[in-house]
Amino acid sequence: MMNFTPRSVEKVEDARLRIVWDDGHRSEYLFPVLRRCCPCAQCKDEWTGKSLLDPDKIPDTLGALSASLVGNYAMSFAYSDRHGTGIYTFEMLRKLCSCKDCEATPENSSASEGLRS
């Protein structure tokens, strides 16, 4: 069972977010990949879950201007493309981890399919 509680969260350079989870697992995310997964209503159909965002329109150079905690359960990001309405739950972030260990987990392989950069 995965742990969805972060022990530490840090912005690495301007390109990545690193989360160390309470179970010791370390996840790193490129900001363009997170932006392409934005769960807000503008980027994802609320009823079907289908992405409304053209991933090709998100440049690989996109960064995050800031990252904020949302309560004790999520994060939000203000991206350099001026988008910032998505709320990324810790559960979602953990499931988006694309490290080798997580790729082998069936629930992660389908959640993060096609998101690796």
C-alpha cells in the first residue's frame, strides 16, 4: 500500500519538484509533466476525466513560479504559462511517480502512461 503523506517537498532548480514520502520513497516530477496532468476543470473534463489540454502546447521549458500547500492533502502550482488553478492531491502526485519502482506497480503504470519526459 502506498503512503500519500510527504515528509519533505522541495523545488529542485527551476525544473523539478522532489517529494520524499513518509515511507522513504523519493519522487521527482518535471514541471511540464505536472502541467500536462493538471486536474482542473479547464484542463480535464469533470465528468469523463478526459484531458482537454493539448500536451504539445506545453513547452518542455515550462517552470513553476511557486508551489503551495493546499490544506494537508494537496499542492497547487503557479506555472510560467500563467496557469495555476489545478489542485494536485498527494495521492495523485504519488500515483504520477514514474520511477522504476513505481512503473512496476499496476496502478501507477496506467496513471502515468505517456507522461515520462
